[in-house]
Amino acid sequence: QVQLVESGGGLVQAGGSLRLSCAVSGRTFSNFDMGWFRQAPGKEREFVAAIGRSGGNTYYGDFMKGRFTISRDNAKNTVYLQMNSLKPEDTAAHYCAAHAGSSWLPRRQYGYDYWGRGTQVTVSS
């Protein structure tokens, strides 16, 4: 059974940084494309970032403006999201997701097969 477990969320002041981690188990990690999404209260879930299986291809949401970096360590079965220059509007539950198979649509929620339960990021002003 595939499991995704996020960690690293918390409360941070505006301008600060956090690094989220998502540990994957149950299948060979390098067979997954990985993504991060977020959802603020009362808003739809939105795409944050994604990374291909080898780590060579990365994708980011338009609001990133160079503040976030996605990476992965296939030896540790983990994907990371480094978030810098955080803003209060970044406050949201952050979810990691995994895609197996072909025809990956990195920016689309329905392009993913497995999801974690999320980790909360709260940015105070």
C-alpha cells in the first residue's frame, strides 16, 4: 500500500522559510512523479510545484516567483519543498501527491494517483 507522509509545516513569520518533506513508502519511489498542492480555507486546492521521476524536470505555480524550490532524493524516498520569503497568503494546508504510469499532467490534481494527508503552513504578518 502506497503511503505519503508530509512533515515540516508550522508557524513562521512573514519573510521566513520552511522546508516541507514528503516520505513515500509502499512502492519504488523513483517510479513516481511527485507534486505539491495547497489549499487555504474557503479556496480551491491549487498547484504549487512538481518534479519528474529523475528530478530533471520541475514545474511551479505562477505565484511562486522564484520563492519555492522542489527537489527529491530517490535514495531517501522523499520529496522536498523549500519555501522562502513566505507571505501570509501562503497560509494553507500543503499536500504532496504521487503519479504512477504515463501521461503525467503535473499541474492537474487528477493527474495524481496517491495523496498525503497534508501539513499546515501558517505565515503570520
